[in-house]
Amino acid sequence: MVPPPIPQRIPPLTWRQPAFLWTPIALAAAIGWPALLFYNDYGLQQLVVIAGAAVFALALVTLGASWMLHRPPKTRRTVVMHVVIAGAIASCVAPFVLTQLLGAVADYSHSSAAASFTAPMAMALLPLAIVLGLPVALVSAIAFTWIALKRQVPAEPHDLLNDGILHSDVQPFR
């Protein structure tokens, strides 16, 4: 009897049941903890929550696409990578969005500072955004993954060992 290939032996992750309870708790923990760092500044709290929601929206879309393609994630590391990559994308886009918003506010207020918000300023902020954004995305991804997802146990674990190979007859170095 030929054993099944290795990827079929590793069951995919599943949503912790009931999903309508655990998924919002996981999202609230993953998006909410960075907002607690700015408990004195309501404006920064809103910015962090919006950025976290955008990161998790992008990550959940890519995870949903992988589930739809019948390639669900088999390890928590895969889910963490989806969230960290979405966080990296958001971190790279954030300085450019910020300078555009500041330029729009300066134009609206008829200030002469509108010309001072340029692409080189956004490029100067890019390393700082990456250095701050990636660790936050990593910790949020780990929190989300451990709260919302769980491992499946193989349906019949005794069949995995009974693959037709006599494991007790192996005698190395003879």
C-alpha cells in the first residue's frame, strides 16, 4: 500500500468554533492592542485602528483567495506571513498617503505650505514607517492566528503509522 503524499497528511487550519465569536475577538485583540499604545491621543488611535483594519482586510482577502483555490493554510506561519506581507504593503503606502492628506489639508486651509509636502518627504518617512509597522504587524498576526485558528487533528491517526512499512524491523548500522 502506497502512503499518501506528505501534504495530505498535514490537515489545514480551521476556524475556532464558534467562528462568529472567536474571529471578532481575535480581530479586536490584533487591531486593538496598538491603539492602546496611544491612549492619550484620540487622533492617533483612529489612525492606528484604520491602518490595522486595512491590513487585516487585505490579509483576510488573500487568505480567502487561498481557501477558494482549495489551498488552505496548513500552518500558523502561513497566516502570519499573509498578515505581515499586508502590513509591509500598508507600511510602504502610509507615508505617501500621509503626505497627500497633509497636502490636501494645506490646500484646503489656503496655506502656503501646500508645496512643501512632496514625494521626497514621503521617501524620507518610508524607513521609519517600515521599522514601526512590521513589528506591530507581526505581533498582531501572531495574536490573531493563535486566537482565531486551530489545528485539525488527522481523521485517522492510526492509518498514518500503518502505511505498510515495518518500522519495528529497522535496524540501523548493521
